[in-house]
Amino acid sequence: MRKPGLVPLMVSIFAVELGTSMTAVALPLLLIRDYGTTLAAGLALALRLVPNIAVGPIVGRLLARRDPRRVAMLSSLLSALFAANIPVCEALWQIQLLTFGIGLTAMLAGPARFVLRPAVVSEGDERRGNGLLMAAERVSTLSGPPLVGTIIAVGWPLGTAFLLEAASALVALIMMLRVPPLPPTEDEEAEPTQAKGRRALMAAYVTSTRTLLRVISGDAFIRGATLTSFSYVLAVTLGRMMLVVMGARQYSGVSGFYGWMLAVVGIGGLCGSLLTARFRKVSSGALYVAVMLIEAVGWLSLPWLPNLSAALAVMVVIGIMESAGYVLYYAEVQIRIPRAVMGYFYAAFIPVVDGCVFLGSTFGARLADASLSAASVLVASVMGVPMLLTARWYFTPPGGIGQTVVARPRERDPRQERERDPQQEVATVHEGKLDEGAKSEGA
């Protein structure tokens, strides 16, 4: 049964991702137009990822102690303010500062919206619910680039794209008002310390990282899916850099080859998000392994395909498999990870994913430029080999994390130990034995 907050959260995710996808196109165009392809301009693009990679894990404690809905609303408000000011910037350092601020808001928004999923997706309906949320994200990423192209085509200022991102962030904030509040849980991972300032931030960072390690040690499915997520994201980023090089070499006569490839991936992703829930009779483990291996084969085949039509068809399949894998992963996280530690988990998980994106973007083009065939083999290996090595982990039932993370035994109070009377304990045990003897005689 659908919970009342699912549609508002879908619209909120759509609005946020629409603004993000527009800025992903408009910001490089703005920087190249006004400042050229300098190192400082490239830094402005990277600054959006830096906050999440560097300090993202501290968000876990905030999400455990506060309503994640309010955290998401605050991040949307701040993001709108930062994005609306980009068009009026007069210096590169101002754009860099605002971009860093948008990165800070993303550091809050990403984990908060993930933690809210159990509040709007019913138990037993995890695949369908997460599939609908993923579909909203895919539609937005398909819509953003064409909107920027339309703005340029009609002659509007490029800064309009940033104003639209600010407006979409406000829409996301308004829709969050219709999402049910998720009250804070007992912060079972918090350390019994009164540390403040830098020590408190370090403690939160360590707690999120430690929780991630404890969670993946407590459930084999989550362990395998989380570890292979890092290699998967690295492989996909390398693959997209490979597509850029393919467009310049094999398909130099095709205008906008890279854009066409991303567009059909988005179409496939939308289909995969909606179709995954229909395979209810197939176990999540078997389906997860299958979609990842099929996608690896798809990336491997790209340099050897005969024409553009074949490449487009393979990219549609890759998009279907990609979205199906994400839906299955998020559904199993919702099923297997307790709410009390979910914020800590995502706060540590997302920065590592962003770090893999950063590595893939940095080295992918150079590797593909050396050899397209070798690059495709590398992408398929980084994606497929870890999946094969961990395949048996995806067939374990849920339940281990609640025992290893949440239900930790409480330490005994030394004062109570000192106050206990040993003679009284002996008398209690003796009386218990007498009672048992009386019961046996009565029988």
C-alpha cells in the first residue's frame, strides 16, 4: 500500500535533480565562456564534490538526532540562495565560493533524502517504491540538458539556468512539507562524550566510518553490494570518459555523440526503474548479479560494434541494467539496515562514491585515449570481476545487522557491581535450589 508521502518525495527528488542536471551543463559553459579552460575554472567544477568527499561523514550524527525532512528542507533553501547568486558574480572566486556552498548543501540533502525513504515506502513494497523514486531521478536528468539547450536556442542569458535551479530547489522545499516527519531515533552510535568543536566533528566522522564498516560486516548482501558499488561507480565513470574519446575517434562524424549516448542511457534507466518491481518472483541476489554482469558485457562490447544504431541499442540496455541495480540496492538497504544507523551509513557511503567519481573523471579520458579496446576491457573487469568474486554473498537472508549494530549489550555499571552483596547472591541461589527440590517432591 502506498504511503501518502511517496509522491511529494518523488517530486522533490525530481526538482532537485533537475536543477543539478541543468547546472552540470550550464556551469562548464559559463566558465569556458567567461574564463577559458583554466585550472581555476576546472577547480570551480570540482568544488561541488569536495565538501561531500571531505566532510560528508559528519552528517550521520545530524540525521540520527534531527528530523531528516528538516535537514533536506534547509539544504534546499541554502542551495536556492547560492544558485540564484551565480549569474551576478563578477569574479571567478565568487563562483568558486558559491559552488562550494552548493556542494555543502548536497552533502546534507543526499543522505537526508535516502533516510526518508522508509517513511514513504511501505514494508514489503521496497522494490516498487524505490523504483518510482529512481524513475523520478531519471526523468529529471533527461530533462535538464534539453532545457539548457532551449535557453541557449531562444537567446536567453545563460544565467537563467541557475535561476531555474534556484526555483527548483524551492519547489523541492515546498514538497518536503508534505512528506511525513521522521522523528529522530535513539542515537545508539553516539559516543558518551561531551567533546565540542573540532573534536566533536572528528568523533562524528569516525562514528560514521565505523558504522559503515560494522554494517557491511553484519550482512553479507550489504557487504558485497556496498563494496562492489565503489568499483561499479569507478567503472561507469571510466566508461563515460571512454564514450567521450569514442565520439572524437570512431564517431567523429556524429554531431553530439556523447549527448546521444547519455540520453539513451537515461531512457533505458527510466525503463529499468519501472520494470524492476515486476520481477517479484526472482530473488534480489540473483537479479542483482545478473544485471551487473549484463551491464559489464555491454561496456565491453562498445568499441567493437558495427555502427551507431548498435551502440545506441547497447546503451539502452546499459541504462536498464544500471537503474535496476540501483533500485535493488536501495530496496535491500531499506530492508536490511535499521533506521537508527541508516543516516550514519549513507553519510559515509556517499562520500566514497563521490571519491570514485572523482578518480574516474581524472584518469578515465587519459586511459581511453591510450587504447579504446583496453579501456573497455578495464571497465568490464572493474565492474564484473568484483561481482563474480562476491556472488555468493547476495543469497543470504536479512537480519544480521540488527544484532551486530543495534542490539549491542549494555556495559555493566561498576557501582552496581560493588553494591551487590555476595552473601545475598548465595542465599538467592540456595533458595532457588530448595524451590526446585520442593517442586520435584510435589510432583
